[in-house]
Amino acid sequence: MATLILLRHGQSVWNAANKFTGWTDVDLSEVGVAEAAQAGEDLADIQIDVVHTSDLIRAQRTAEIVMSNNRVSTNVPTHCDFRLNERHYGALQGLDKDETRAKYGAEQVHIWRRSYDVPPPEGESLEMCAERTLPYLREAILPDLEAGKNVLVAAHGNSLRSIVMEIEGLTKDEVLNLEIPTGVPRTYAYGNGTFTRD
């Protein structure tokens, strides 16, 4: 049996400022650093054989902090790929979420944020995000698990939602209610092609 650990990055400075972040490359906040350190402590005694992160610094730093707290893993390779990036929020990136609700209406913003197939202006829907994350899951992450390696994936709320949707078999409606908090590991056992949530 192999282990898959999905970890949303710690709080970013734009999470703290209530801004849409998307592909904007912002760092962790002090709270986010503490969340990553706590995740590292929670995972400190679990052997991790390979790390996959997005191209964005908030996910990479989260992985680095987690691995710096690990007491049993050494010389662990890290693979960074844009396909694990957060969904692109297009014209909303950098905007304050409350101001955006005031401008477009709370219902419209909720649709952009939580619907499966409605993208924000100039951005990606969750469906579009999945079109790049799921090939990466199949081409890079699954082969590591099949080889018996324990895998840490440090990524983002929506890229991880698309992966969870796939491995848990969630419907388009069920995934809308899936919340993935910052800095909290989500762990699965993998064997014989099947994922089981720990």
C-alpha cells in the first residue's frame, strides 16, 4: 500500500487580504507559514518518497516547510508543474472578494467560485482546471503510487478539488460543497488501483 497526501498550501498573503489569487504568485502569510509547519509536524513521522507541487511559490514553500519538519525522509525529489496550479481566476485576480460581490452580486460570484463549468471572466472553471490536473494525476502521480511510493501533493484549493472529485468519484453537484482548508493534510491509502480515505 502506498500513501497519497493532498495538502492545500498554507494561507497566502492574498488569502489574508481576501483577494482572488489564481495564478498570481504570492507568498505565504505568517499564518500560512505556521499552518505549513503544523502540517509538517502532523506528517513528521510519515515516510514521504516524492513531492509534487504547482509552479506557484505558496505551494512550493508549503512543501519545503513540511519536508523540513519530516524526521524520516531524506533526499526526496520534488516535481513542480503548472498543471497543479490553482484555477485561473482571469479578470477577478487581484480583486477584493467583497468588492467583487458588491459589483457583480453575491450569487454571480458564488457561481464563478463554486460551479463546476462556469468560468469567471477570462478565467477557468473547475472543469477547465481538471482538464490539466487530471492528466498530471494519471501521468505523474499515479505511477509513483503504483511503484509503492508515498506521495505528497502540495497544491491549491481548486486543483486539489478536481483531484479529490476524481479519486472519490464525486458528482458535479457533490464537488461544489467540497471545502479543502489551507494547511490540513488529506490522506489516502492506495492499493490495487483504489483510493481509501484515511
